[in-house]
Amino acid sequence: MNDTPARETVKIDGVDHDIQSMSDRGRHYLDQIRECTRTTSELQLKIERSEVCRVGFVNLLKEELDSPAAATETEEEAPDE
């Protein structure tokens, strides 16, 4: 049985690189890449939620425009000529 803990690696262009053997600058770049990846994922989720909300409001507007009550309200709000 191997008691040596597995070293963390990152695969770049098909090559595994040992993170512990990277320079401080290399680890910093890797941290920045990870943060950018997290941010991108969060933004994609926000875009998806926003699109679902947009579609929902479009559907609500369609229902509103198709309802007889909306036509009545419009007529009642029209100024007298």
C-alpha cells in the first residue's frame, strides 16, 4: 500500500504538471485561471436565470395583452377628446 499522498496536478495541453513544483508565479497564474473559471460559471448561471425570467415576463405580457380586462383598462384610461 502506498502511504505517500497523491500530489495535486493540473493538465495543460495534455501534460500533467505538479502544482507543488510550480513557481510562486505559476501557482498565482493557476489561481487566477481557477478564479476566472468560477466567475465564468457563476455568470453563465446568472444568464440562464435571467433568460428564464425574461421568458416568464414575456409570457405574462402576452397573457396581459390577450386578456379582456387589459382592453377594458386601456379604454378606461384613455383621455376624453
